[in-house]
Amino acid sequence: MAKGHRSQIKRERNANKDQRPSAKLSYARVSVQKACFVLDAIRGKDVATALGILAYNPRYASTLIEKLLKSAIANAENNNGMDVNKLYIQECYANCAPTMKRIHPRSQGRAYRILKRMSHITIVLNER
């Protein structure tokens, strides 16, 4: 347990915080597997190339990730004062979110469960 005043404890905790610009989309209505197809295509690329890939990708997840990437770029520019031309995607990943369970009626009075999966998508940028 840390000793000291509450503000001192918070100051120490925030000093160890990750300073890289990032953006997170919580509860996105797309499965982790489908989001990862798009994330794998842009991982490690510079932001201009990644935005081009996302603009012409036909998958639904690419529209969500494009909006998220633009948010991460704005965070890097405004909060961290980074140069947009030097940014690249250092990390991008999707984690499982709670699954919505729905019922689909079937023959002879049975009910089949439909799982509507969601995900938390995170993008972390860095400067070259």
C-alpha cells in the first residue's frame, strides 16, 4: 500500500502512465474476429497509408476503425503536440466485450440462442 496523501499517490500513479497517444472504442457492435481482419491490415503502417487502406476496405469494421484512427491522430496532435506526418500505428487490438444473447424461435417449440458479439477496439500511435 502506498503511503502519503491522496494527491501524492495520484501524482505517482499518473507519472507511470503511458504517454503514447491512443483511442479506444468500447462496445463496438462487431465481433473480435471480424475487427482483427481489418486491424491486421493496418498494424505497423504509417497513418496516411492506414487511412487509405481503411477508406477502400469493404468491411463494416473498417468504418469504425477509420473513425477511431482519426480520433487517435487528433489526440496525438492536440494533447501531445506530435507531428502527424511522423505518426505510425504501434499497437492495435480488439478485446471481447459482453455478448448480447437473443432467442430465435425454431420448429416444434424450440428456441435457439443467437450470440451478438461486441468488442473493445484500441489503437495506440507513436512517432518515428
